[in-house]
Amino acid sequence: MTTDLAAYSTSTGEAFQFWVLGTVAVIGALCTVFMKKTVHSALCLAGTMIVLAVFYLANGAYFLGVVQIIVYTGAIMMLFLFVVMLVGVTAADSLKETIKGQRWLALVCGLGFGILLLGGIGNASLTEFNGLAQANANGNVEGLAALLFTKYVFAFEITGALLITAAVGAMVLTHRERTERAKTQRELSEQRVREGKHLPPLPAPGVYARHNAVDIAGLLPDGTPSELTVNKTLRERGQIRDVSTEALNDLKALEQRAEERLERTKTEEASK
């Protein structure tokens, strides 16, 4: 009698764990859908998967819990995340439909799946609880394998087919075909000229300067510092050493000496 009551009752710790982690899982799932950046959505989905793994472990499904963390969260989800980072998918890409009508088709499929899910939950009924003793009698892995390859073998195969279809669909959607001829170097140069961009190469650090340091701006031929020669990060931090005054004074002194030399030369020529 005590065992039957324990099967139908929930302890305070289990209820607290369910409501806290369930809330985190739902928030993570919603953030996966509504986040604008793809990387953030993938990270939220990884957090939801970890919460599901904790639920599996708490219910005695140790094999599913470990597989959820190692395979799905640690391998597949991180693989998706790395692919997104390498491909460079941005929010602007979602506005371009590579397959016409895919949004309406996805909406219809989502509504149909929601109706089936609600119908299944509405018709579900539990009259008796067998508990974990019978399911894990020969071990959690053996009990899970017996159910997957006997009672739920067709559902398991259909799920595998859906995963393969989803992977192929993701490859099709992320594939970009070049629709126009690649521009030559001459055409790119002409485009830069028409747009008025910086045509010559950027000056290197220390050009026309007496110091070979990254925190000192190079000087142009007229003695003014060139901001292009200093890293933007150093400029934002205020870590640039200004030597323009010293350089301008040296330039003025050089010009004065040159003028004096020219006047002396002219005087000597006139005296001859």
C-alpha cells in the first residue's frame, strides 16, 4: 500500500525541481524561437537540452540523460553552432527566401503538428503506474533498447528519417549559388574610384616619423599626424602618444635652416 501511494505522490524536492527547471526550459525554448541572432538561439536551445537531461536523470533514465548531454548538447548542438559561426548566417539572411512559399508551408505544418499534439495530449490517460523497478529490471539500457526495437521501432525509424530530412533541408537552405559573374581586379579598382574610397594602400606605422611604435601616429609629408596609422582600439582608449608638436617644430627648424642656407648661397653667388 505504501509503494502504491509513493508512485502516485510527488515529494517537495521533485515538485520544486520540476517547477524551477521547467520554467528555465520553457524560457530557453521561447528564446530559441524569438532571439534575433542565430548564435544566441543555438545557445538557448543547448540550455534547454541540458535541463531535459536533468529531468531524465531525475526520473531514473540515466542512459537518456547521459546521451542527451554528450550526444545532443555536446556534439550535435555544438556542431550546429560551429556551422552557423563558419557560414556566417545573419538576421538579414532570414528575409531572403531561397525556396518560394516556404514560410507558409512551415506555418501550415506547424499548425498541423500543434493540432496533433493537442489531440494526443487530450486523449492521453494514465490509470496505473508501473514505476521504475519494472522498466529498469535488467538495466536502463536494456529496457530502453527493448522498447525502441520492439514496440516503438516504427516511430524510432520515422524520427531518424525526419532528422535526416532536416539536415538535408538545412544544407539546401544555407547553400548559396553565385548568380552573377565574379568581378575582376580592374572592375573592383574602377568601382573604388567611382565610390571615392581610399585608393592607395594605407600607410604603415612609423611612416614619416622618427619613432617606430604602434602608439605613435605616422606623419604625413606636411608634418600632420595620420590617424590611419594607429590602431582604432588604441585611439578609443586614449593611449596614443602625440608627437605632432615636436615634429612640427623640427619641420619648422628644418625649413628655417634651409631658407638660411639658400639665402647664404644666394649672397655668396651675388658677391662673386
